[in-house]
Amino acid sequence: MTSENTVAQRRAATAIGATAALIGWLALVELTSGILQGYYVPLISDIVKHLGIHDADYNWFEAAQLLLSALVVPVLAKLGDMFGHKRILLVATVLTALSSWALAFSHDFTTYLIAFALQGFYVVWLPLEIALIFDRGRRTNTAASRTRRAAGLLVVALEFGAIVGAIGAGLLFDALGQNVTTTLMVPAAAVTLVFFAILFGVPESEPVRGRTLDGVGFVLLTLALLLITSGLTFLRIDGVGTWWVWALIVLGVLAFIPFGRWELRQKDPAIDLRVLRQPNMWPVQLTAGLIGISLLGAQAPLSTYAGTDPVNGYGLGLSAGQRSILIGAYLISMIVGAVLFPVVSSWLSPRVTLIGASFLVAIGYLLFLPFHLETWQVFTNMAIAGIGSGALVGALPAAAAAAAPRGQTGVATAMTNTTKTIGGSFASAVFGVVLLTGAATVTATAASLFGYMLVWTICGLGALVAAVLLFFVPRLAFADAEATIV
């Protein structure tokens, strides 16, 4: 009996060591993902001049990338479940590397638009990484807890990469003689290197055999997402008075009806709606969408508010450098949240910690309503919301992985990203409209205070609804298999 225990302990130690090594390699991937997310933002003005376009045209690049990521992530995740998550992670990395190199050598609007959109394949990295870690953890019956801890570390690497990218881009641009092409070669090289990190450092998962790709289901899902996200994009550009924009959104929502009917008839559907409607899954997916409102949609309004001249009666009047410090502090608070989540969930429970994180996001944004005139107030509000957001970025896909049956881990984690993207697209469109509501009385370019108040209210109430929805999750959801035994 003693020898059997010793063998079991050795196997567990080996599995833990392998998981730690896996997380280390995947942290490099997320570090690169963060660099991609932070690198291009400080260079927008210079890229616009390089391409010979207008500032407003850059919105098309971001919209195209969001649209493509929403469409391809579920398909790639399902392919990961079918053929191995590492294999699809490599494919996504190759596509991201090629598009990043294409960005460096783009000299016109169309080429840059296509390349920037295709770079959106990196969005599937985190869902595939979570699936890889969860698969490794199944062998020790600690998949849920290990995935939560790993997800926190991956988010730390992601946010640290975003800080490095945002700061490094400007420094490298000056150091390289303000040459746009050479400067944009740096993130392309980073993605190329990370391909080899995955190839040689990451073990393959164990796919479930006999799976099939529901082509019709994915076509119907793609059509619905394409209509909704396109409608939201054009809503931001053309305004609420454009009737055909609303028609696109309505058609997209209606397209989910034939999609749902088709999926319920399939043995191996593109998206298993029976799994999605389980009490430990649907609140997680809806929470991802609701948190996406603030996570992806509120950052630009917060930046513009911080730069608004206080002569209007509101705003902080911060310079670009000071705004960068404020955003950096927000990213650091997200790192704190990512680190704290697995620790707090071990004291309480994953469900209670998810609820608490959602409440923090709600509190942070609702505090803006009475407290927004001083820099320390804005910093405090952003820090509170940032801690909650940082916890949720990694915790939601980890929770979806824990709730998914074997063979559907990749799709479940990817759907949190898709719903988050839809929430962010909705927020970007709506916030672009509400910030034009009313009129600034002094500075012609300033948005109205009423518009900012609406933005903060929508973000806060969205997070509050998410917290309430998570109360419907069963008490022992997302726990390790051994922890659920009574």
C-alpha cells in the first residue's frame, strides 16, 4: 500500500511539474498577446500619417479585427477540441505572424485593413491555452483549481505585455528614427518567436475521437454574428438614425432562431445549446458579455474624459503622458485582480469570488457618478473596477472550461470570448452615440458630461446584472471533482 501511495505521489508530482512548465510556455504566448494589444495604440497617429489616411479611418481597422475574431474563434476552438488544441494554437500563431509581418510592410489603407483584421486570430490563443491547461489538470482531478491559478498567471502576463507594448512602442519608434515599417517589425518578430515556444514547449492535449465539424451550424452562427457585429459597427459610424443599421441587428438576432433549431437536431453540434443552458454555464456566458461592455467599451471614454479640459466643468485635463500613467495604473490593478482571484477562491469558493469580482466592477463604475472631478477619485474608481475586471478576464474562461463536458472545453472557453466581443462591440457603438448627447458649452471637441454619466451607468448596471446572474450558479460549481464529493 505504501509503494502504491509513493507511485501515486510521484505521478502527481510529475503531472504538477509538467503543468507548471506548460503554464510557463503559455505565459510567453500571453505576454506576446499583450504586446500586440498595447503596441499599436501609441503609434496610431504615426501609422495614420504613414498610410496617408484620416484619424477616423483607424476605427475601421479595429472594427474589422473585432468582427473577424468574433467569427473565427468558435470555429478554431471546435477544431482544437477535434484535432488537438496545440495544433490549432500553432495554426492561429502562424496566421497572426504572417499578418503582423504584412502590417509592417503595408503602405495603403486596404492592405493594412486586411492585415490588421487577420491579426485578430491571436484572440483565440487564450481559450485554447485554457483548454490545454484544463486537459492537463484532468489527469490529477485538479483541473478546475489548477486552471483558475494558471488563468490568473496568464492574465498577469497578458497585462504586463500590454504595458510593455504600450511603453516600448513609443521608445522604439524614436530609437529607430521614427521609421514606421521597422518599428512594426518588432511585434511581428515576437509572434514568430512565440511559434517556436509553442512548437517545442507545449504538449498536445488529448482530443476526443469521432468528433465532426458541424459546417451548417457554423455557417448559421457566422451569419448571425456577422449581421449583429456589422450592425453595431455601422451604428457607431452612421448613428442611430440609420434604419438599415437596426435592420442588420434585428436580422442577426432572428438568425439565431434557425441556428438554434438546427443545433438541437445535431448529435455533434457546432455549439451545444444543451450545455449552454445548464445553470453552471449560461450565467458565465452572459457575464462575459456584460463585462465586455466595460472591459472593451469603456476604456476610450475614460481616456477622453481624463483629457477633457476642466474649463468645461468636468474632466481632468491630463496630458497624453499623464493619461498613459493612469491607464498603466488601471492595467496594474487588473494584474492585482488576476493574482487575487485564485487565492480568494480557495478561501471562499469560485462562485462567490466571481460574484464579488462582478460587484467590484459595478461599484467602480457607479462610483464615477458622484466622484469624477478629481484625479484621485478617477484613479480610485478605475482601480476598484480594474481589480474586478482582472479577476474576471481569466476566471470566466476557466469557469466555462470547468462547466463543459469533455471534448467541448475549447468551444466553451471560446464562447466567453465571443460574448465578450459582442458586449464590447455593443458598448463601443452605444457609447459613441451617447457621448454626442448634449453639447459642451466651452470646448467644441469635448463630449457632454451627461454622455459620460450614461457610459458609467451602463457599465455599472451591466456588471451589477452579471453579479446577480451568477447567484443562479450552483453552489459547488467550478470546483475540482474531488471537492464535490460529499
